[in-house]
Amino acid sequence: MKACFMGLGYIGLPTAIIAAKCGIQIIGVDINPKVVEMTNQGKLHIVEPGMQELLQEVISSGQFKASVTPEVSDAYFIVVPTPFKGNHEPDISYVEVATSSVIPFLKEGDLFVIESTSPVGTTDKIAKLIFDLRPELKDKIFIAYCPERVLPGNVVYELVHNDRVIGGMNDDSTDRAIEFYSQFVQGILHRTNCKTAEMCKLTENSSRDVQIAFANELSLICDKAGINVWELINLANKHPRVNILQPGCGVGGHCIAVDPYFITADFPMESKIIATAREINNYKAFWCAEKVQNAMLKFELEYHRKPTIAMMGLAFKPDIDDLREAPAKYITTKVMQSCNNADILIVEPNIQEHNVFKLTDYKKAYAKADIVVFLVAHSVFKSLPYDGRKIILDFCGINKK
């Protein structure tokens, strides 16, 4: 079997590699020529433990190759971003463009699967797009939706072992999609229809967002009440039926910070809790920025000089290089805009360079800083010795103080 993966990003590339490793002939397509070039050289353009070696293996064996254009295949997978337009309205134009590029290659008996996180009803819309242009394929190809469900940093394991939800436009489509995924997924493949599968992905991430919002709201209350939120949550979680998550500086990434809007945009009157959770998590980043700005002002009034500030972390979660929707990036930008010539050192140990921020080594930044702002709980930060002489603003629980 030959499969074509449209999109070689944080999900498309790992999935394509794992499928190739399991004996499926893969053509991976991306509009970025640099990504295609690096991939064909066996160089991973993302940070994901264990994936580099697998990429080199499948490239060397000839099971996998990358291209800027699709090829005739037996199965096609749409794994492209779904950004916003307007006021947090989901934009499925990337899915539509990727689909349009493979429509000329489709033939009777092919499998077509959308993995991109999408609003409810997207699979039906894309099917209509296909059949409007290729009416002879009506009821002749198999169309399904199967959302990804992996944790960055542990993708190699989770792509294989996690359960998957597979929703076809009909039973035959579900069967054919299950047949494909069963070649490399050891987790249980759960059958449903495409709309339920679409909503399932949105529900999973909205649930996480609501739970994080509760923790973040607690952190705001505890700050005002003079209570250590880390200690409080630890004690509350001693209850056998309580499991409160850890607060942070907000919520980022292209899943939890985005997917709830796909529900609130289509069901605004019915999604009150989901919408409020989004507001809380967005506000937490604004609140953190104000905390830093107030600490800078207080330092200047006390010591009659500008402080040196270390902004520790830019990624949306610990130990990855993904900065998409990262609240730490927003906070750092907001602090820089109000810094009034203060010396701001920006740290992100998981990337080599950034086109906006000048990066500093985390040890050097920590040693030099008067004010240390922990934004992301990267593992390397936890090895830094606690220094009571510094002003520590810990928004992610590095010291739990």
C-alpha cells in the first residue's frame, strides 16, 4: 500500500514515519521546500525524542520520501493546521487546499482521511468538495475522520499505543480506515461516525482547558489571599476523588488553546463554561505580565536602577520546541514592550535561535538576573539552585515556593 500524507508538521511527519516503519510506502508532502529538503536528508525539522533515528531509517530504506507535490496513492491523509480567522472563527482553508491538491489523484477504492482538528461538519464539507469536482467518485471512495491524540515529547510511543477514534462517513469507510490504522496502531480503534469523531477531539481538549482554567483561577485567588497555590493543590489532591491540575502562565499550543473556540464559534449559547475557561486562561497570561511589570517597577523604586530580568521559557509546554500560541511568548513580548530600557534576557533551551527574540543560555541568564521569571517548567530549570537573593516569580511551579 502507498499512502500520501499532506502536511509534515508536528503530527503529519511523525505519523508518516511510524507508518513507513511498519511497511507502508509513504510520500510526505509539504509546501515548505526547506522541510522537504531536510526530511529527504534524514534531518528532523522538529524536536521529538526518538524520531530522528526512525526518520533516517525509513529514508535510507526507501519506505519514505518527501515532496512538494502529491503522488498517486492508495490512501490520502490531511494533516495540516486549522488556524483562526476573524474573532476566533476556525479556518479550514488549509484542509480545503490540501484536499484540492489530491483530488486529481483520487481513484475508485481509495481511502481519504482527515486528521486535522476541525469544526463539526468539516468531513461532510470536504466530501462535498471532492464529489462536486469528481462526481464519478460518489460512493466509490472511503472517507473518514481520525483525530490525532499524542503528547509532544512522547509521540513515538503514543502514536503506536494510544487508542484512536475513527469516524467514517459510512460503515465501509470506517472499516477501511480501521484496516489502515491497525497496521501500526496497537491501541484500540474505536468506531463512530465522522461528526462524533470531530466533536470527540474538540471535547478532549476543551475538557483539559476547563480543568486548567480551574487551577489557574485558584492561583489568582491564592495570590490575593496569600496562600501557596502549589501546597494547596497538593493537599486538596489528597482527597481520593479530587485531581486538580497544576496552574501555569496560561495555555498554549495548537490544541488546548485553540480547539475550544471550534465549539464556541458554532455553539455560542450552549458553551458557557468552555468560553469562560478560555477567558480565564487567556487572562492568566495578561496577569502574569502585569506581575512582572510591577516587580520591575518595585525593584527600580527600591534600588534606583533598572533590573535585569530573565524570562525563562518560550515554548507552550515543558521540554519541547513548539512555540505555537505560547502564553510565555505573549508575556515576554508584553514585558519587552514596557521594559523602558531594562535588561531583559530571554531563555528557551529547546531552540537554537528565534527571529524576534535574542536568546541567552539559561545558566547565564539565571546568574545575571535580578528578577527571574519562570514561565515554562523545562526540566533543565529545575536543576538551578534556589537563590533567595533574587526576586523569583514562579508561574509554573519550578520551586513550589
